[in-house]
Amino acid sequence: MKNITLAVEEVILEQVKLTAAEQRTTVNGMVREFFAEVAAKRQAKDEARQALLRLAREAAGDMGSKTWDREALYDR
């Protein structure tokens, strides 16, 4: 596990400490949980992006035969 240093305003830190105590955790635990959620969301987005790219590469792209001509499209 890697240690980091954060600078937080004292008033904010006191409020966070109270919240952590109410949730029976620590400020450190809250920060770890927040970081884990951020990382999980990023991973989910990356996986979805990769799946979409894989689908685009593998798709046959068969749109059927052309049943129209230019004149029919612009018929007024």
C-alpha cells in the first residue's frame, strides 16, 4: 500500500472526522473507499470502451442491399 499526503482545511477535516466516526470508519478508510470507487468507475468505462471497439472491429456491417437510387431520394 502506498502512503499519500493531503492538505485539507481544518474545518473540513473536523467535519469529515465526525462523519467517519458516525459511519464507524476512519478518514483514511473513507479516502481509500472513495479512491476505490473512482478507480472502479474508470475501469468500467475502459472496459466498455474496449468492448465497443472490439464490436466495431468484429461487426460484419451488413446493411442489406441498396433498394433506392439518388433520384428516388430527392424526389419532390
